Amino acid sequence: MSILGVARMLLVSVVLRLGMVMILCAGIAGVVFRSKKDSNVAGLATYILCALGSLLLLVSALYVLLTDASTVMLEIPVIGVLLLDKLAAVFAGLISLVALTASIYAVGYQVLEQHNHSAACWTNLAYAIFILAMILVVTASNMVGFLFAWELMALASYLLVVSDVRKKESAKAGVLYLVMTHGAAAFLIVAFLLWSNWAGTPDFSRWAASAAQMPAGMRSALFLMLLVGFAAKAGAVPLHIWLPEAHPAAPSHVSALMSGAMLKTAIYGLLRFCVTLLPESAVWWGIVVLLIGVVSAVICVLYAVVERDIKRLLAYSSAENNGIILMSIGAGMTAQHYGLAQVASLAFAAALFHALNHATFKSLLFMNAGAIIKAAGSRSLDYLGGLIRRMPWTAASFLVGAMAIASLPPLNGFASEWAVFQSLIGLSRQLSGHWSGLLMPLAASGLAL
């Protein structure tokens, strides 16, 4: 690498570190200004600093994605070395984009308003830590750093779910969410401990080589434990039950972050550990992921159709769209097993494309839903008619998001779902003489729903 290239990498590393520091300072500001007199200043400072920090992180991620820079390294105490490679940059950019828009939105969205200033300040801290933890999850390069960030993300999001003490359902939703997320984390911890013990190191850089020497049964056991842990966080059926409870309880900008960004950390985990670090997958691995995606997409879209609560509807829709992403990942894993590199590349690219698109239009819908709920005082669709006359700009924005989530051309939802559809059909053609090829048209039919 040339001197200029090294200088650019160092600059990006500085920008990445500065973005993280700004987000951390945002949370600290929320605690420092916790008096009634300064609570509005605290909220404003938190969200503005989070927006600026997220912008810097987005710039760093885009640099890695759009240039020939392979990896940006950054060392953090306790966490260890952070690696921003191409895969991490996709998800770091996605998280930063959603955090940027959610933070700008949150400036005008008062969660606890004027009656609980101390709690609001601690909520500001949890909000900043939540964003920072998600970035750490996708950039951690070792087991300790990943699990620390994963648990920090879970704790911060739990505090945000239960932050509005005026809602009776917040505590119940928080307990359910905490039980589900820690139950799933237990599977990840066991899998990571077994894997690190076999590899002799907690560093992910040596796990792929060690996994190649594992017995097939041990690799399959690791895959199943990782799948359970990440599927629960992604809201896959039947581990989706926390989603429709947590989203209505959380503030709308937090719902946007949870749906648009946090759920995608599970997708990152599947791609990082089950695709790139676990080699020589058995054919049934991809089939299982594909079927989980199909079941999640079909069941959750049916729940969404009959739901009357706007935020619960969007929560079910999030699980449905994550099901679509899992379908594409499953197709990619199956194609990879049979050595179909082009089909596998298309399927994985489609999964990443839909993850990005879902993050954008779902966060848009949740933030619009927050504005509607605040204006109408209700989450019930039965009482939200005729708002286009009172809120024309919100209605227009919501319409764009609704068209995207309905996969209507020429919007982004159509483009990514079409890519998923093409990967399924392409794999079906390549496997026309094999039993697994019969599942692809069925999966494509489920996607058409």
C-alpha cells in the first residue's frame, strides 16, 4: 500500500474513532444535564451528537465500501481490535444511516416530555449506548468483544423499551424481550465457548481454519446453536413473539432503530459465522434457513394483515421481511454447498440489498407512525382515517414507505425482492434434478405473497 493509501486509512480510523467518541459523549451529556431546568438541553445535545457521530461512522463505512480499502482497524480497551471490513461496513453503514435519521427525528419527539426529567436523561444515555453497541457488534474481531457488545445492545434496548413509564404494557414487554434475548444469547455463548476452545483462541481470524478441522457433527451443532441465537434476535418464527410486544412499548425512533438496525445485527451474525467462518456446510443447513425464512414470511404477513395496531402491524412486517432475507441467505448457502458460485453471490447480494432497503423504508414507516400517533393519540387503525387532510406531508411520506414495503415498482422494496426471487428461480433451474431444487419454487411462491 502506498504512503497516500496508509494516510487515508489512518484518517478513516480517526474518523471512525471520533464518531464513536461523539456518540459516547452524547450519552454522557444526557446524564450530566439531568435537572429539570437542563433536561431539554440534555435531549437536544444527545440527539445532535448522536446524529453527528452517526454521520462520521457512515462516512467511514462508505469509504471502506466504495474504495479498494480492505479493512480499517481500531483498538478499543476491553473490546479489543475493531475491524471494519467489507461485510462489517455494509452493516455499520446501515446502522449509522438509521441512527442518523432517527436521531434527527428524535429532536422533535419528546418521549417522557416534562414530567420525568431524570428518567429521560438516563434514557438518553441508553439511546447513545444502544447505537454504539450495535456498531461494536458488527466490528468486533474476537469473542469477548462481540459478546460484550451483544449484551450491551440487549440491555440498552431493554431500557429503551421500558423507558415510557406511562405505558402499562412497557414492563411486560420489557420482561418478555429480556427473557427472549438472553435465552438466545445463551446459545451464542455456548457456541462461542466451544468454538474458541477448539480453535485455542477467541480471535475470529483463526476460527475459519479451525472449523475446517472439526468433525462434521460438531460443525452442525455449532450451526444450530448459532442459528437459534441469531434467529431469535431476527424475530424469526417461532421466536418472534417479543417483536409485536416490544415495538408498541418503545418510542417510535427507538422502534425505527430496533427494526431497521438491531434486527440486522442478527443477519450480520448469520453471514459472518454461519457462512464465512463455518466452511463446508451440509446441504440441510441452507434448507433449514430457507424454510425458517419462508415460514416467518408467510405467517407474519398473515398476522400483519389482520392487525389493527399500527406499530404491531409494522413489527410483524419486520419479522416478515427478515424472513425474506433468511430465504435469500438459505438459497445462497444451498448454492454454495453445490459449488454454484454465481447463484450464491446473487443470493447473498440480494439478502444484503433487502436488508438495506428494509432498514430505510421500515425506519421511515416507524417514524411516520410516531408522528401519526402523537397527533391522533391512538395506535388503532380504526381511528386514523382522514389524516391526509391534517398531515399531508406525513401522509405522502408514509405512502412512499408503504409502496416500498409492498414491493411496488420502481421503489427499492421491489428491486431487492425481485433479486431474491431471481436467486430462488436461478437456484431451482440449477438443481432441477435434485430434491432440494423442488423447494425453490415453493419458496418463490411464499415470497410472492
